[in-house]
Amino acid sequence: MQIFVNGDRQEVDAKTLALALAALGYGGKKIATAVNGQFVSAAARTDRALSDGDRIEVVAPMQGG
């Protein structure tokens, strides 16, 4: 399936957001996610189904001051 992650086209064979994130190397990292502009909590990622063309935003927290 083709999805867009932070604006970049990606091909993944994953039915859920959690599986897509793992396949893309984000598994286990502290990140915030949104699909098609809607926030998806870490707990909801395993249940959030993906469709071809979905737009996923991944944001990692920044440290510093």
C-alpha cells in the first residue's frame, strides 16, 4: 500500500498504523502521530487501520531549551 509519511511517499505492507511505524523504523520510539490530520494516541495505533493514500505525520519530541 502507498502512504505518505511526513510528506514522503512510502510503500508498506501494513494494515495498521502500529505495523507501518514498525516497518518504517519507528517501533518503540517516543513519537506523536497523526493520520490525515487527526491525532492518534500511542494506545490507539494498533487499532488504527490504514488505507492506500493515507497521510501520516510523525513528530519526535525535542530536547533543549
